Amino acid sequence: MTALSAEGLTARYPGQPGSTPALIDVDLDVEPGERLLLLGPNGAGKSTFIRVFAGLMHAATGRALIAGQPARSARHLVGVVSHATFLYDELTALENLRFYAELYRVPRPLARAVKLLEDVGLAHLANAPVGRLSRGQQQRVTIARALLHDPPVLLLDEPDTGLDLAAFALIAELTTSNQRTVVLTTHNLATGLRLGTRVGVLASGRLVHQQASVSAADGPALADLLERLGRS
């Protein structure tokens, strides 16, 4: 079964029914274990794509499916990381993770939270309020939160915000384990090419380019494509 599928997907921001759609008639399938690097200029629709499949936005027309289920009813199958952390600043890192683990009904939520803080290298800061952590440390907590319920699909919207290369290498290791399906957006093409196994490019809400495989050698051609799309 396809892990993630967009079928004629069109989406608009709430409250803007007459506006130009942020996504227009997108058809895209992502198979289990694939890691889709989703690229495009600012305003191309990348974050909207993530929000629809995270169950945070409705499709205006078409369908967004995760493992054959409508995205809004399949949130238990998805972990989400965005450039905004959505953590509770006044709670500690451990308290944040335990709270979300309980929401997800994760067995032994405290033990799971402790384990993931160890995995992201923050065990020594478990009892520090999140508001006092650096931006990169907060992003590590956010990534731990996305993995709490061991989801088969990860949606990563600029997850490298505030992370150095060593931290991103750790994140890449965590997110590619267990043959997870990943959709990744990033403004750092070189970083994205380290993680992605295929590419989709959005421009003005439309899917304008796909590659079934990708490597670092594709960087110059993709950079040129993105530059041309950014000028158009």
C-alpha cells in the first residue's frame, strides 16, 4: 500500500476561499520507506503540503491519503517537525515529551520520553525548561516528540533550522531508521540531498518536476532549476 498519496490535491488557506490555491491539482505517491525531498521557491506550497498531510489543513478538492486513510484521521501514523517547535516553554524537556507521549497513549510514557532524550543527546538537559534551551536544542526536543509514538511516516518541514551538521547527522540517523517514509522540505539543498532518496519540486502550488532517485551529483541541476523557478 502506498504510504502517502496526493490525488488531484488542491488546498487553500482557511478564510481565503477566493484566493489562488496554495496547492493546485497535485498528484504524487510516496512508497513505504521512500524519503521525498520536496523543493521549491518561497511560496511554492511546500509547507501547505506538509500541513495537509499532518491533518492541519483540509483539501479544497482531491484527496490526501496516508496508508489509504484520509490524512485528518491518520494522525497517529504521522510524526511532524516544523521550523516552529510548538513546545511549552515553561515545561522541561522531559515534561514536554511525557505530556505528548500521554496524548499519543504511548505505553510507559516517562520511560519513552527518557529514552528519546538520550537518543537526541539531551539527557543532561531533561529537567531544563524548554524556554531556556538554545534553538538547536529545542529542535532536538521537537524531533524527539515526533518519534514518541514510533510513526511510520515523518513530515519534516525545515527540520534543520538551528541545527549544526553534527546534529543533523544524528537526526538523519534517527529519522531513517525502521524504514520510515519521510517527506522533507529544506532551504539547504546539500542537506536535503543527504537524506532524500527522490525529489519533487513545487512552483506556485503545482508539482513541476519529479525524480525517482537522487544523489549529491544532482545538486547543480536542481540548484539551477530552483534559481530559474525563483525568478519566474
